[in-house]
Amino acid sequence: MSLISIKVDCIAALREIKHLKEPDPSQAAVIAELAGADGIGCHLREDRRYIRDRDLYLLKEMVKTKLNLQIAPVEDLIARALEVKPWMATLMPLAAEDVIIRQGVDWGNNSDLYFETAATLKGSGISVSCFIEPEIDDVKNAARAKFDAVELNTFKYVTADTLENAEMELDKLEQMVNLATKLNMAVNCGNGLNYRNIRPLAELGLIDEFNVGYSVIARAVMVGLERAVREIVDIVHNLSEKAG
């Protein structure tokens, strides 16, 4: 059965509109876990645009399932990860200035940096993943760096302009899931997934975990966070269990 992790970055983004203390991402994490989420995710960016260091410390204390910390491989963020020791650290692209991250990591110019960071984090007992494009070379690079898992970028799949293109991207994701599994890495997927487009991926029954944020928080505005989380948890658990 596939698991689902809820990202709380959008709670922090909502807080930043007024630059106040609420809503609190750690409180949202507690509600999400009580509603059935298998894990909690957050992205600590270089500019601390949404999630702050204080949020990370609170999340580490309050999350009872598992905490997936997304960071770029830069010195101060690596230091935070080594201090907090999340269940998993997912290495992200460098200097992501856009609100939406469209591409996976750039192996061409930064492979040594990612390899060294993965070794440092793993040496501290932290499981390590990497946010990559669903491409053969990207998956193989992650395996060479001895990552425990990969997170396949679903952006091209969720933004496909035709059904044919969506099916092509879905096929590519399935192929890369199988390749990563053969290379002894767990496989996660995320970036733009919602209650509709996650279904074909869940039906594959091959993906270890999905990371979903914005669509759940947007739904929560209408129906409440607990119900919004339960709905997507039920979709992923039920469809992947049937496939298995």
C-alpha cells in the first residue's frame, strides 16, 4: 500500500500574508496525522520564504509519524538537518526562487555536491532522498550516490496539455519507478498532485509514498483540514491496496 505525506508549507505561506504567528504549520501537522497522514513534509528554503527554522524545531517535536525535510545542499540548511535529524532529508534544487519548483536537481553542474551531502546526512543516520526528473540518467545518478530513495518530479505529468501527453508522462513515471526499485531505492512522487491526478499513479500500486501539499490545504479552506486529509488518504490507500 502506498503512503501519503502532507506538506505544510502552504500553511506557512498563509501565515506570511500577514506576517503573524498563525496559522501554525506544526498545529496543522498534528491535525493531518490525526486524520491519517502517514508523514509530514516541509521545505526549508534558503530564503526561509515560508517555513522558518522555528517551524522545523516544532515539527520535529510534534510529528509522531515521520518528518521529511526538503533542503537544498547548502551549508546552513545541512547544519539544520544534522541538528534536527528528520526521518528523511530530500535534497532539492539550488537557489529555487520560484514559488513552484518545476525541475529536479541539476546533476550536470552539481553532482559532487549532492553526492557529498548525501554521504554527510547518511553518516548522521538520516535517510536521504533526492528530488529528480523521471529520467534514466537522473535515477542512475541517485543510485550511484547511494540515496535511500528518490522523489520523482510529477510536474510535467500534472501540467500536460493533452491526454496523450499525460499518458506519455505517466508511462515514463512508471518506467522510472521500476528502474529505481531495481536499483534498491524507495520511490516517492510529488509536485502538483491533487485529488484527481493522483489516482492513476496510486492505481499503479508501485509508489512507496506521495507528497501532497497545496491541493489538500486548498481543499481544507472549504471543508476543514481533517476532512481534506482523510479524503486524499482514502484515495491513495484504497487505490494502491487494490492494485497490490
